[in-house]
Amino acid sequence: MTCNEDEYANLPPSQIVPILADKGIYIASESSFYRVLHKAEQVTHRGRAKERKNTSKPTSYIAEKANQVWTWDISYMPTPIVGQFYYLYMI
């Protein structure tokens, strides 16, 4: 399969098809390349960039009584004077 050749092994079909077209070769459309790769279970990360990391959800806290969970925020409040702000600290 063309996608597994050394020259194209790290490239997605969206880059393989134009490279082949520049060489005057037409094998299949980009979607057909994806279909064949999917059938061969090879639709994975094919580039040189790092794979996307799976991130977990942020920790959630539940307060069951007073003073168990605290949070804070700083907001910038505009003033009538351009470029000047009030800082609103909330806890």
C-alpha cells in the first residue's frame, strides 16, 4: 500500500494525494485513502507532531458544610478613564 511506503509513512492522506498528483500519479481520492486506512485499522496519528494527550476533567469539590470549599477570582472593572481599571478581588 502506498501509505505504508517509507516516503509516505508519516504523512496523512491530505498530504499524500497532492504529492502524488505533483508526480503525475493518481491512485485514489483523499477520502478513499482514509477509507482504506480505516479498513486496515491504520487511521492513527501519522505525522511528526506529538499525539494529542487525553486530559482528565478538573477536580470537582462538593461542600457538605460551611468553609469546606473556597475559591477566588480577580476581575478587571473598567472606569470612565481610558486605560484605568479597578481590580475586584473576590473570595
